[in-house]
Amino acid sequence: MKPSILIVEDSSLEVMYLRELLTGLGYTVAGSFDSGEGAVEFCGKNRPDLILMDIMLKGRLDGVEAGKIINERYHIPVIYVTALTDGKVMERARITHAYGYLIKPFQERELHNTIEMALYNHAVTRKLLESEERYRTLVENINDVIFTVDKKGIMTYISPVSERMTGHKPEEIIGKSFVSFIHPEDLSRITKGFMESIAGRPASREFRILAADGRVVYVRTSGRLNYDDGMVSGLTSVMTDITDRKLAEEELSKAHNHIRYLLSSIHSIVIGVSTEDTITHWNPAAEKILGCEYANVIGRKVSETGIGWEWDVIFEGIAESIASDAPVHLDNVGITRCDGKERLLEMMVSPMKDDSGALYGFILWGRDITEKRMMERELAQARRLESIGQLAAGVAHEINTPMQYIYDNINYIKDEFEGFTAYFSDLQRLLTAASAAAPQMKEELLTAANNERVLDNIREIPRAIADSLHGAEHVTRIVRSMREFSHPGTTEKVSADINRLLESVITISRNEWKYTAEMVTDFDPELPAVVCNPGELNQAILNIIINAAHAIEDRGKTEGGKRGTITVSTKHGENIVEIIIGDTGPGIPPGIQDRIFDPFFTTKEAGRGTGQGLAIAHNIITKKHGGGISFRSTQGEGTTFSIKIPVSPAEG
Ligand SMILES: Nc1ncnc2c1ncn2[C@@H]1O[C@H](COP(=O)(O)OP(=O)(O)OP(=O)(O)O)[C@@H](O)[C@H]1O
Ligand SMILES: [Mg+2]
């Protein structure tokens, strides 16, 4: 399309001349006016591409004024045509952004060049303006603030949205140092950061600024350097409001801390496990009870923690909790701590699900119930012994009365039989003497005096009586042990003779050891009485004697049924009584010596041992009697336990 040109000229001759020239050069003449007002009005309706404007016009407006209005309102390029060379007018014309001047008279070529140059300049300027406009709209409409700052930190530009973000108007910011708006706590860090940026290391930074109303606004800036003649002149930066994100982060971190404090204040184990078996939570109670530090387990697979779990039990619980979508309670889960100690846990497995209901892990809650279970077993064992004791005491009582007269009668028979033997000897002597005096009855009398059957009986009966007495004494001893072993309901401490106590335990446990071992006792006759709970001490000693019997039995199995010896002896020191129980078993392997007192530690098959005997004995002797228990063991030779109990318990 041909460019259209408006002619504003008060001389009709000039108009004609220009029309001709312009048409000749291939332009369209949009029209012509002899006054500025007419031209302005025309431009409001039609937009010619260019105006050839004479400066001297008819009407109120001269060419410069009309050009100025048209340029400002309609952005149409104006070329001034004048015969004047008056500097003042030229100066005014320049101010209105004239696109060119033509001094009359001018050549056709000059006109052509000036028009083409003006059209070109105008097109370029328009593009520039458009692009600037585009950027301005962008800058002013994005939520992020764009600002520039000179190398001294003085704000040189800030986009208007800053008012929305900070409450400060751009004009209140521009010209001031950026430090005036920064939160005092971030000031030194950001000042240092600014120096680094200016020195050539611009970086993204987060800090707080103070809004006009005192609000704290969290922002992130990222800038690049501005250069002027190759020298750093300042920074252009984009500033984003990250307050919401920061506050959400703070909330989240508060929630995290909250959970952490909560978890660490719980005395139970709380462990988080992902569906990939990775440990995600491990609270201080888990560290303490399982003996594994947080740092060594977090992020690891459960199987890599070094803890021995009864995994089949836990997996079953996990499967059940998935199936039922509810927490599953597991009783008595055995674990081996990182240091090899055995513990018993009560556990709860709960599935963890996200908002959409997808499973992402499990919470394992656990409580150490080792001591609790041991106390329960100890009590159960004590009760069992007590009821056996009560039964035994009842039976013993029943046996005791008839036994008493059996014993008395045997003694009576023994005494009487001695008289009878003396009487029979006298009779024998008389018969022999009579046989000499009465020859006709000699044979008969001698046969009567030497009746072999009767004589045999007379010789055998005392042994039978002695055996019976021995047997009766034995029964009496057992009966007494049975009565002494049972201390129904004795929770209070009493003064007791430890030798007799040991004797009764040995008698009661005879069935445990008599097939495999001899029992040798060596009791200190001067042993002082000990203030103790005899029922509990019986329980402790019984456990140790049974262990000794088991040890000898085990050794016997590998050594062709060889019998062993259990030695029980007592000694005393100042205010102390020592009980020593030795066996000739295989000894305790060094590798397990520091674990034998642990609750539930056993090397015996199920049914023969539960691993509580020594734990119970230890508890009774140390905790309940303020004493001590130790042992010495040599592989292949045997084991000797030593129990030391104070004669009178410490006060308190
Ligand atoms: N005299 C001993 N000789 C060799 N090993 C022993 C002896 N006494 C104890 N032990 C070892 O110590 C372990 C723990 O003993 P403890 O009495 O606590 O439990 P247990 O005998 O296995 O079971 P429970 O006593 O509950 O029936 C035994 O399994 C055994 O390995
Ligand atoms: Mg035992």
C-alpha cells in the first residue's frame, strides 16, 4: 500500500506543487489543510502515514503547535516545511520530535529522502515503543517485582506491583538505599550478599523485608549485573514474594518438631518403616531399648540394623494389619539387640496411608516387657513351688503320724528283740544242759536247741529291723524336708538355718539328679542363721541345682552315661554366708558366659528350659536379699556358682 501523506500548507500554490511531486513519487495524498485545527481534526478521523507541515499557517495554531498535538495524540510523524531559518522556530520544532525538516525551496530528491527517512524512523520508533510497552505491561502486571539498584545500593527503579507486595509506593522507594527496607536480622547477611553480587557473583537470596504497615514479607531475589561502558553499574533483580511458602515451611517444621518432641517423650519404641522396609523413624526409646543409634539405622533396611527380629511374627502382623486395615497387637516378640542381648517386646503394627488411602509404610510401636514377663514367670514359678510345697506339706503331715508309730514300734521291736535274743540264748544253753541229763530226750532237746531256721531268723531279724529303722528315718527326713520346703505365704523375712534349707532343697530335687549324679554336701557347722525369705531362696537354689543336674546329664550323654557329682557346701565370713554349688558338667562356653543371667537366654530345647532360672535366681539374690551371685566355669571340668547373702539385711 502506498503511504498516504497529509499536506498542511496555507499557500494553495504550494499545495498544488506538493501534490504533484508526491503523486509523482508514488505517494497518496490524504488531503490538504491550510490550518492547524483542520489538520488535527482530520488526523483524529483518518490516520495519514505522514504529515508535511508548513510552520506558518492560517488560524490560531501554527505548524509547530499543530505538529506537537498530532504527534502526541496520534503518533503520526511530522515533517516541517518552512522557508524560515529562524533558530527559535527550529528549536521548537525539534522539541515536538520532528521527523525531518524541509527548507524551501527543496528538490524532489530531498523531499523523497526526507519522507522515506521519516517513515522508516517512525516505523522503527513504533516498534520500539510497542516492544517497550509490551515489557512495561509485563513488568507491571506480573506478581514479581522488578527493581534496579545502582552499585551503591540506591534503588533506581522498582515496578509498581511493589506497592502491593510491600505497601511502599515506587516513588517512596526509588532514590533510597535498599537497606532501608530489609529486616534488621537479615541486614548484615544481605549487605554482604549485595557486595558479593556487585563484585561479580550475583546469586539468588532469600530474606525478609519490612512492609509499610510493619508486616514481614519473605522474598527471594535473583539478579544479574548491569553494565555501563563495560563497568558494573548495578543490578537488575526479580523479587518474588515467598511469604506463603515460608509460613507453610515454618508450620511444617513446627509440625515436624512437634512430632519429634512427641516421639522422643514417649517411653515406648516408635519405628517407622516404609513399604520398601526402609527405616524412616527411630525414636530415642528405640535407641535405648534396642541399643542401636538413630544415625546407624535411619534410611537403612530393617534387615541391616543388626537387630535379630522374630520377623515371621512381625510379617504376619503386617499382613494381618493390611488385611484388616487396623493396628495389630503382637504379644511376646523376641528380639536380639545390636549388642546381642535378648529382649521381649509387646508390639503393635499399624499401617500408614496417604490421603488417597495408598499404603506407604508402617508404624511399629513396641514396649519392653522383658522384666514384666520375668516377674510374672518368677511369680508363677514361686506359686507353683508353693502349691507343690503345700501339697507336700499336707501329705507330709498325713504320713508323719503313722510314720511316728511305725518308727516307735520298730524301735520297740528292736529293743524287745534284743531281750528275746538273750532269752533264746539262755534257752539254748538250758536245752543243751538238759540233753545231757535226760538221755532218752537227748536227740529231741539238741534239735530244738540248734534249730537252724530259727537261728537264721534270729541272725537276720536285727538287720531287717535296722533296715526298717533306716528306711523310716529316711522317710521322716523327706517328710521334714517337704514340710520345710513349703513356706506357705511367707512374704516376710525370717531367721533361717541355711544348711537345713539346703538339705530340704537337695531332698526335694533328688529325683532331678539321682539318676546322673552323686550329691556331696559339706556344710559349715558354725553357719549363722540368716534373715531371709526361705521360700524365695529355695526357689533360687532349686534353679541352680536343676541346672547342675542338666549340665551333668548333658555331659553324661556324650560320655557314655558317666555319672557326675554335685557338691553343695556352705561357709561363713563376717556377716556373710556363702553357698557354693558345683557341678562336673561340661562348663559354660565363654561366648555365652555374659548372657546366662539374661532373661530368656537359654541353650536348652523347648520344654526343658525357658531361660529364666538364673534370671529369677539373680533377682532373688541380688534385689531381694542384697546379696551377690557369681560363677566360675572351666570347659570340660564344670561350673561352680557362689551365692553370698548378708546374715542380716542392710537397713532400709
Ligand atoms: N551349671 C551349668 N552348666 C552349664 N551351663 C549352664 C549351667 N547353668 C546355666 N547354664 C547355661 O545358662 C543357660 C541359662 O540358664 P537358666 O537357668 O537361666 O535357663 P535354662 O536352664 O535354660 O531354663 P529354665 O531355668 O528357665 O528352665 C542355660 O540354658 C545353659 O546354657
Ligand atoms: Mg535353669
